[in-house]
Amino acid sequence: MTIRTTVWGENVHERKNQVVADIYPKGMHTCIADALNADAGITASTVTLQDAEHGLTEAKLAETDVLVWWGHAAHGDVDDAVVERVCNAVWGGMGMIFLHSAHFAKPFKRLMGSPCNLSWREAGERERLWLTSRNHPIAAGLPDHFELENEEMYGEPFGVPEPLETVFISWFAGGEVFRSGLTYKRGAGSIFYFRPGHETYPTYHDANVQRVISNAVKWAYNPATRIANPNDAPNTPVDKALEPITERGPRLHHDGEAGYR
């Protein structure tokens, strides 16, 4: 059994910018998926913004163990119904990896419940990523640090909730630092945000970056059965309590009646 992974790509820059098309002739999403498929434990497919329902139908998400998301220029074009569907899948146990500009993607902002803002500069400067959690599964097989010769700078403060773990911190040639590898738990789902991946640089061809993403897919995978409706809030009547209790005081709803206590 392999981890069924879906790579979602916005697929806008590759079709409109020749520089991006030259670096990723089959699209960034295909480059990422090809690297994942090189791992015998992962089976990756791709969908894009332009597909019906952005490729994220109920059926597709049901057969996705981990969803990888890259977006930048068209965050606002993602349908809110699809966003809700993705978030429900995460709350139910699907793993989720957000890459680079996906810090502003609708699903990420919904799951974080925060502005997710940062400072940035597009100058093609050197990025040095420092490993801050040596024994973390996402860091398996990586050196204590590695460099990307050309990247877009992201700088602190990063407007996200405090993560469960910070796996990487980046330093940029201009002097800024950034928490560039963060883990979260939302419902039954595990989430990893990974910073590198500006579209005009060959970041997703880098072996260390590819290893981080494949490690993250394995880390985020949840083998348990997906929770069918993570938004359920069922009523437990008095006579169904595990221990005998006596009802006291008034109540708003009768047992079985719709509503929440």
C-alpha cells in the first residue's frame, strides 16, 4: 500500500510566463509529483485550478491520503465550496502540505484562522535553511543546513498561530530570517507548511527540497479511517450517559430535537 498523494497546482504562471514555463515545462505540480513518484512508498497524481471543481471532487479527496498545495496568483479564484471540502477532509484526517505562496491560500488561512501575512522581497537572493529539529521525520536524511542559491525572501513576523514544531528556519542574504517549516494539527489531520518554491527559480528540482516534501508526505499520512463528518456535534441523552445521572434544571432542547446545548 502506497500513500495516495494529490498535488494541487494553480497552473497559472506556467501558462503565462515563459521563464516559469522553461523551468517547469510540465508545470510545477508535475515536477513535484514526479519527484514524489520516485519514492516507492508514494503514488502521486496532479490536479489544477482549471479542472472541474479544481480537481478536488468529493471522490478525489476520498482517495487522497495527503494533499500538497501550491498557489500564488489566483488564490481568490478558488471556490469557497471546494475550500470547505478540503478543510473538512483535513479535519477528518487527510494530511495537508502547503508550499511557499500557499501561506495565502484560502484553505491555509481557514485552517490557521489568522492573517498568515509576512514580509517579502523578490531578488533571487541566497536562502540558507537551518534544521532546527534533527530527529523530526520531515528532516530524515537531511544535513544540518542546505542552501538555495536563488529564492524569494520571506521575512518575520509570520502571522500564523504558534506551530506544534518548527522544523526549519531560513536565513536570507539580505539579513532576514523566517520560520520556514512548521507543523500543525487540525482535527485529525496533520499539516506542514514549507516556505521555498518561488516560481521563477528551479527550487522544486533541488534534491533536498524534494526530500523534505516526500518526508512530509510520509509524516502527514494518517492510516486511520477518515472521520466521515468532522462537524458533527451529536446530543447524548440523559438515559444514554455512561454513568446514571439525574437531570436538573431547565433545558432549551428536548432530546432528539435539532440544535446544540
